Amino acid sequence: MADSMPASLPSMQALAGLAARVGQCYAGALSAKAAFFYPSNVVVMRQTFEAPSSSSSKRGVAGATSVPWTIRCVPALLDKAREKAAKGSSAPGGPAAAAPAAAPAPASSSSSSSQGGGTSGQNPKDVFSPPYDDRLLVSDDQATHRGYTILLNKFCVVPRHFLLVTRDFEPQSQPPAPAMLALAYKIVHAHARLADAGATDDVGRGKELLAFYNCGSVSGASQPHQHLQFAEVGNEERETDQAKGTTTAAYRYKVPIEALLDRIEHDGKEQDTVHALPLPYQHFVVLLGRGQQLVGADDDAQLSDYLGNKLLGLLDALFQARISAAAAAAQAADAPQPTERRGPPSWNLLLTTRAMHLVPRQKEEFDGLKEPKAGHDDDEAVGSLSINSLGYAGHLLVKSDRELAALQAYPGGVEAVLASTGVPPVADVTTASGPGP
């Protein structure tokens, strides 16, 4: 992890104008056909997690917690899948080998993989290094965020999807530096302040800005240049249910998986602990109560140290879980061998105003929905699901109604899909002490 610290980060007052700049850049890029938006239909699949008998001591728990998994059906992704299949069966240079300029990125891989496309002045070898396509450039103010650039994502399934990239090359296989985390956290908070004020069209109504990072070869990252992404997310059921006169406690959380934060016991130590959410895969989380105070004080140095230490605590939990799984397998000859892949770990990182999440990964794609090929035009309508950080936040993408129906009918639902691409939980690694203040 790089430990370089910019001379200063933008103040919260300066970041208040970022949402407007992102919106202006997004509108201009769409108009100039430098960026593309792909419509989608949204379906919510709720799964209920029963609380254990000791849950009465946990704030907000009343027997169970419901997670509203959000599934977006994006038909343009089916075109991309068909094009990919055609490429695989065509001779190099044949008609099927030419990709349309506006093809979207694969379903859940970093959409930035298609950031290129060739515009005058853009770096042809690394689109996250200067010179940039100025139609996608939101901010390159090296006086306020030295070392980082903010770019619009070229292919969007949600509006105003943007990226924070290192100006000089840093590998995506490494964790983000503390300064990068601090800048991302301030950006998320600046968006939240605008949303709370409700006096601007620069943020989506009822939406929250989620920051996320895909690290490692099976995390869903598709660009080697370090980049942290931002997307507006929200509870898609909220407005519908409010119109019916019903409300749900989970609506406090616009990031679906954060409904499970209510399962964390508040014993006075919750801010200093790495928690494991009650899921059939490893999902570690730390609460960021003090981070909110540091943002309010614009204390960049302490905020960077604080968030860097929180990430170290999450990574320590990841490695402790790996060690524990290996030890358990060695002690029990008849026990199943660990399914986690060898080599450097892959993981997904989520960052909200409330918490930082880390989810270890063992593979990128879920193949359980695949159907046998029949030689038909719709063979690609149901295939592999590529899962990245957004999936573990509670937002998955499918490419057809048939694939959506297959997911809805799959035993265990979204939870089982994420368990397949995640890492099995380890019984004796449930909480770990996080380092630092």
C-alpha cells in the first residue's frame, strides 16, 4: 500500500461542488457520445436473516433482518455476451470480431474496462493516465487532490458513475493508500450532505453515494491501473412501499447489505472491532463513527491514519481467517479442504459514511445458472454472472428476463450466489480487534 500523503485534500466546502461537476460532465459526455447510459429494469429480491437467540442485546434487531437485494436487468449486456460468443467462434479479423464502439462492459466487472475507445489526445495505452479524454475528465486539480484524478465512467448502468484514479500508475492488485481512502470518504460525505439538504438536482433523490474497490485477479477488476469507483445506490422498494403506507426498518440503509449493521452488538466496543456479518461467506466490516467526526473537522492527516488503520484491521481479519481455515483442514483428515484459491488474496471493498466492508473472494463468476447450448440466438440469455463489489453491496446485474427468472428460482437466492464466489466463513474467526484509534 502506498503511503504517500498529498499536501492537502479538498475541503468539504470545495467538495460540495463536485456533484455538480460530475453532473455537468455526465450530461455533456452523453450529448457528445463520449459516454453511454444503458437503461435497466429493477427487481428487488428480499431475503430474511433470522436473528440468534442472543439478539435482544443488539440495537434495532426484532427477530430478523431483511436484505433487499437489488437486481438490474440490462438488455445491452446480452448484446455484449452475444458479441463475445461470436468472437469466440469467428476467425480473427472476421465480421464478428469487430466490437461496436458503444458496447458496455461485462455485467459486474469494473465498467471502466471499456473506458477507452480512442479520442483525440487520450492515452492509448492506459486510459487512466494522462493525457485524458477531456469529455470524461471531471477534475484534475493537482493543487487540491495532488496525485489523483476524477474521471467519468464511459459506460454506465446507473447515472453519474465516476472514478477516482491515481495520476501515476499504481497497481489495482494493491490496497488503496490511506490518502485515497480519505479522499473517497470525504467525497461520499459531501454527497450525503447535499442529499440531506435536499436542495439540489446534482444528487439522485433518495440515493446514497457508494465507494467501492475491486482488488485482485478474481475480484471483478478489469483495469490494472488503480481506481476507486463511485455509484449512486438506493432502496428501490422505498417509494413504492411509502405510497402504500408501509415502512421498513431496512430503509435506513440505501446500501442493501447495510441492513445487517443492525445485527452488530452495541457494547461500547463496537467502534474498535472488526465484525463478521451473519452470512454464509466471509464479510468483515468496521464502523466509522470517529471518521464522521474527523470529516467534520477537515482533519485530513488523522482521517487518513484512521481509515488506513481500519483497512489494516480488515485485512488482518482476512489473513487470520485464511490461517484458521488452513489449520482446521490440517487437523481433520476427513474435513473438506479449503476452497479458497492460492496466491495473493482477492477482495472487494465497500465504503459508506457509516462503515468499511471487506469481502474475500475465491472466484469472479457464478456459473450455476448456465443452460446447455442449443445453437439458438438466445443461447447467451442465461450464462455466467460476473460479481464485483456492487454485488456484495446488494446490487447485481443480469442481462435478460430469462436470466433474472433463473436467479429468482435458484435455491438459496442471491445469498447462495454470493457464497459461491465468496469464501466460506471460519467458525473461530467472528470478530477481531481493529488496530489504531
